[in-house]
Amino acid sequence: MKATGIVRRIDDLGRVVIPKEIRRTMRIREGDPLEIFTDNDGEVIFKKYSPIGELSSFSAQYAEVLYKTGGYPVVVCDRDHVISVAGIPKKELLERRVSATLEEMMEQRRSYACTSGESRKLQPVEGVDRYALAAAPILAAGDVCGAIMFLTGESGNVAGDTEVKLIYTAAAFLGRQMEE
């Protein structure tokens, strides 16, 4: 754990303000759920809560099946990090931050498909030279929880109807799993 040097007091309603710099660095937005952990040494730790993170083993199995069916590497992420990978080495992508472009796509609830006339490529993971072939946000109870996508390393690949429909179906299925 890293000390920030920032000290805050608890107000009379039991609230603590998380400084803007920390919220910006940790990508904590208004309304984001935070999980609270404590230990015997008196430490209280706030961690961003990822509802799709609870399905990580399930989403990993689903990604594996989707990879075998679609033939492209599959990535499942929450709103901040990659949580499941299939078809490429996990150490290459697992726990990496999603790109600002993918984050914006999720916030706007837009899907993405690389078409033949597509001039801009979606690089979904920071620091990784792989591009999305097709991507869709995962919605549960009306909230964006993450995204699922096929990846490609080649710039010439174009998403067909099959890849797009597989990703849309996968996003809808994972969203339903989270609601239950």
C-alpha cells in the first residue's frame, strides 16, 4: 500500500471526501460503487467494486468457448480492467487498463465493428498493439458493467455479420447472468 500524505476528517454524518486527484487517477466517478475492506490493524481500504469481476471464472469459460467458435481472441473487461482473456497469453492482457477510447464507447453504450471503410481502429487495452474487431458493452439492469470483444492483431481484418452477432449475443448473455 502506498501513502499519499493526504489526511481527511470524517464529518458528522460519517462521510469522508476522496480527493479529486485520487478519484481522477483511480478513475472513480460519481455514483461508482466502492467495496470496503478492513483488517485487524485498523486499516480501512476502499476498492472499486466490479460486479462483472465476480463472474470472472464464468466469463473466462465463456470467452474460451467464444474463441473456439469465432476463431478470434476474446477479451472481457469491466469498466476499468481486463478480467478474462481467451486465445492469447493471459499475461499479455489480464489486469491491464482499458483505453480511454473503449471507456468512452462503454459510457456512450455504443458497439463497435471494424468495417472495410473504417479509418479509425479501436485499441481497447492500454499499451497493447491489438485492435478490436467487434466490441459491445455489457449492460445489466440498465447499467454499463463492462465490454466483450474479439481482437485482431492485423489491420486488414474486417468484422463480418457472424462476428458482430456473436459479440452482441455474448454481451447480452453476460448482462443477463449478472442480473441473476
